[in-house]
Amino acid sequence: MRRLLIAGNWKMNMNLSSAKSLAEELKKETQGITTIDVAACPPFVYLTAVTEILAGSKVGVGAQNGYFEKEGAFTGEVSMGMIREIGCQYVILGHSERRHVLHESSEEVNLKTHAALAQGLTPIVCVGELLAEREAGVTDAVIRRQFDGSFSGLTAEQMKKTVIAYEPVWAIGTGKVATPEQAEEVHVGIRNLITERYGKEVADIVRIQYGGSVKAENAKEILGKPNVDGALVGGASLKIAPFMGIIQAAD
């Protein structure tokens, strides 16, 4: 059985006070959680404060991005080693906002994935199609292209240590949600793709999250699908009540 992972992506939200308050609430409210993994991914500037609060709790911490070089003259970037050093376990890579707003390529995501794994981080690698691509019937081709580009050169053992987040871009922050059946269909396709590249043993291990307007109200039905192994949660992770609703639905 794959253990579900519910990760909250805080994006560019919060101030220091609200980030610390939310971390304190998460630490308290998740004490009884035993069957799933939970993570919080705050902005870079709040990572240290949040990791200190959540140390020893049921909640892991992740960064929202990272750079592939170990060190050097890369002003504004943060290395995977730096992220690991402050106590993070996860790093989100290739989020749709980075791919489509900041024009990050799958080749860059691939370099970052290798760098994250080299530092012992669990990369949460995002893939997903635009609305126009779904309407054109090319979702499978888009996912395959992003998968092959983002995971190029990974060994089977490395692949086992990754998490994939399927994000239909048309459902992120729009209020639109892929139906549980639509989500499951793409998740099955991704798992089949892992089987093609790495074999069934690896495919059975890799967790595939769903990300796209997940809320407490729809979480149970989406997470109930056999190939949906958790959720990458955006707006609903910014307040304790809706985020705990999703966590409890998973647990």
C-alpha cells in the first residue's frame, strides 16, 4: 500500500507571524495522524522558522523550488544542500506556475530533480496540461513529454524516491476541479508510463498526487481513487480548518 501524502503549497502567501501561527496549529492538529504523510511548503524566507516549529512533529517541510548547482555565483537562487541543511524533507519542482509563468523547461526540472535526490530530498515533480491541450485531446502526449524530460537519466532506485504531482493547469486556483474519474484516468496513464520506463515494481511504489483546487468537500472522493496517492494543496492549505479537512479525509 502506498502511503498518502498531503502537501500544502503556500505559494507566495503569508507573513512571518501567520506562517508561524499556521505551523503551530498544524503541529497541534496533526498529533493523532498516523496513516498518512503531511507536509507544509512555505516561502523560502519562512522555511527556517517553520522547520523549527515543526521539528519532531507529524508534519514534514518542503521548499517550493530549488537550484541545481551546489554553490556559486547564482544570485537569488537557493541550492538543494541549503534546503536540506535547514531541515526540509521535500522540494516541489516544475510546478505549473514555474513552467508556464516563469518558463521553466523540463530540462531544468530534470537537473533540479537529480540535484534534489543527490541531497537526500524527496522531489515532488509536477506535470499537467493546459485547458487548450485537454480540449485538443493531447493530455497524454503532454504528460509523456513532461515525464520524459523531467525524469531523464533517473535510475529505478532514484525513481522510487520521487513523488509525482498531476496538476491539470486549468484546475489550479480556478475553482474548476478534474472529476475523480478524470484524475484517476491520468494517474493510471502516469503509472503505466512508469511501468514502461522502470517496470511494475517501481510503478507500484511511486506516489502520484493530485493537485488542482482540492478542498475538504471533494477530497474524500478524489483520494478514494486507487491511483491517487495524495494531494498537492494550494489555497486550501493556507488556513487550518480546510487543510485539516483534507488531511482527515485522507487519514
